[in-house]
Amino acid sequence: MASQPRILWITSQYPPLSGGMAVSSARQVERLRRRGLKVDVVAFSETGPETHVLSEPMDGGTDFRVSLSDRPGKNAQLAWRSVVLEQGGPPYNFTVGFGAGFAGVTAVTFAAWMGCRSLVLVRGNDLDEDWFHPNRGLWVRESLSRASVIGAVSMEMIGRIEGLYPDKAARLVPNGVDVSAWELLPGDVALRDEVRAQEAFGRRAIFGLFGDLKYKKGFALWLGALRDANLIDRVGLLVVGDRIDPEARNILDDPALSPPSVRLPFSERTRLPGLYAACDFVVLPSLYDGLPNVLLEAMAIGLVPLVSDAGAMGDIVRDGETGFVFPAYDRGAAAEATVRALAADLLTRKAIGARAREFVARHFSIERETEALCEILCGDRPLCGSSTETK
């Protein structure tokens, strides 16, 4: 009988870190383990001033948290000795680098040393920003050139990868969402009503901004579009997230530049359904992006998205049907799309939200995400689980 594949998953994004990448990394590991794969995780994270490894046995594998120093080689060597050499047991069949930066180059290096295959999962910043960085770009190039397989969250990203590495196998591994987990419970409804009753909103339409507010997310461009279209007085902002860059914070603090806002810190995921539901729209005006979890989660709630066409978003959101779309970087088009969104009455918005929910349930299920990973990691092995998972 064929042995069960053993996976070494390497990441710098893993809970308790917040943010979309940490959520995606943890979700993918959990689903692979539920399929019966043995997945050990090496999570490089800030755990203290001294370099050390903390291990936590989990169902389906072990989580190893490796503390970080300012010397990448020291971090990698600590992981190699503590996780690979000292653990013993059967060798790994695959290493996975979640991201093409430090995690990716560590994964392909360990795979070469062990004589196994490697998968590097490109998320977005790897090609959008890190590729052009004088130091981090070297990691990205090395990890992609050495990977056995490259995975990416969108066809647009696959096209860019194949243009750079025409001899490499690039596979689609889209983010997924469990629509059933985003049904509103009584506590979510109470939170929704509490947020909507905030004095700052009044009778304004509420646009939700979830996650990091930084340059690539196009926040400043969209607020400029609101001013161009004289929409400041019709809009309120619900801002959920801890990381707001200085430019975005200065804009939010200036009533001449930004609508009134209610700002909340990063919230436990159990609170997110109620916070999404408090909004009339979720807005992602990114200049460049991959496939944001925020978009899939908001659509799973039935919230109407207003997005740029950056990354995969223009493929997911169909203008006028499952949301409103404008070309990235186009301030005039952003204003026009926002005007159209605000012109939609409640019945129209509910119909758009229902179609958005149905679309992600059909095309971006969490099962599809897991199947894409299993097809790469398991091939034709018969013991890699099936689409029927143990709940």
C-alpha cells in the first residue's frame, strides 16, 4: 500500500499573526490535514529575543514556531536542524513555500537537501513588489527558478510567471471561502445593528475597508474620486484593521479629504460577519493585488463589492451583475463606478449581493482550493483524501 505523503509547509504568515496571508496559510494547512495528509508547519515568527523553536503537536502534523533574528541564514539553519534533522522519521515528499520570499527560498533549499519536490505558492506581493526589491528580489528569483511547481492565485499571475519562466509548470491555486461559515447568527445581527447606529454614519451609505490601508490598496485614489464626484457627504467609512500607513491616516483625519469614519482594530474572525453585514458595500480600489480574502468573504455574506480590476478581482466581480468594477489607477472611472453603486436601490443591491454569494459558492469554494493543492501534492496517490471531508 502506498505511504501517506508527508508535507513540510514553510511560512512567515501564520496565526496569531493577523492579515489575509496568515488566514490563508492556516486555512490551507487545516484542510490538507483534514484530508489525511501529514503536514508539518515551520512558521517563522516573532516569538521572543532569543532564537529557539517551539513545537506544538496538532491533528495531522506538528506546528514548529521558529523565532526570527536579523540573520536569515541563522533562522533557516535553526529550522533545518530542529525540524528536519532532529525529528527523524520518514522523509518529506514535498516542501511548500507559502510565498516566494524567504519562505519560498527556504522551501526550495530544504527540498534540494532532502531530495524531494517543492511547491512555491505566489500570493501577490512576491511579484508586485518584492521582485523589484534589491534584496528580497533575489529570494523570489531563486525560489521560482528552483521550484518543482509554482502555484498562483489568479490566471493573470500565472501569465506573468510563465512569461518570466516559460519552462516552469504554473498551476492555479485560488483562495477559497466556506460560504456556510458566513451565515449571520443572532450575535452577528446585533453587532451589525450596533455598528450601523454609530452617529458618524447618520443616513450615509457605509463603505467597508478591511485589512491593511497602504499604497497598493488604492485608498487615496478612491477618496480622491469621491471628492471629484462630490460624494463625501453621502459616504461613511467603516475601517477595520491595525495597519494604516501615515498617508492614509492623515487623509482619514482630515474632514476635507475623507468622509467620517468609524475605525476598529483587527477583529477576531468571529466578529467579521457582523462587521461585513454592517456595510452597504465593501471597497477594494487596489492599484495591484492578488486575490484578497476580504473580497471572497464579503461576497459570501452577500455584500456588494466595489473593486478595481487589479489581479483576479476583475475576473471575479462582473460589473453591474455581482458588483461594480473600474480600471485600476483610473480615478475618473472609480468616481463613476461609485456613483453607479450609490444609485442602486436596496432591492437592486440585494439582488447583486445574492448573485455575488452564489458566484463564490460555485467557483471559489474551499473544496476547490483544497483540491487544487491535493492535485499538486498528491498526484495520483490513493491515500490523499477525497472531496468528502470529515467535519
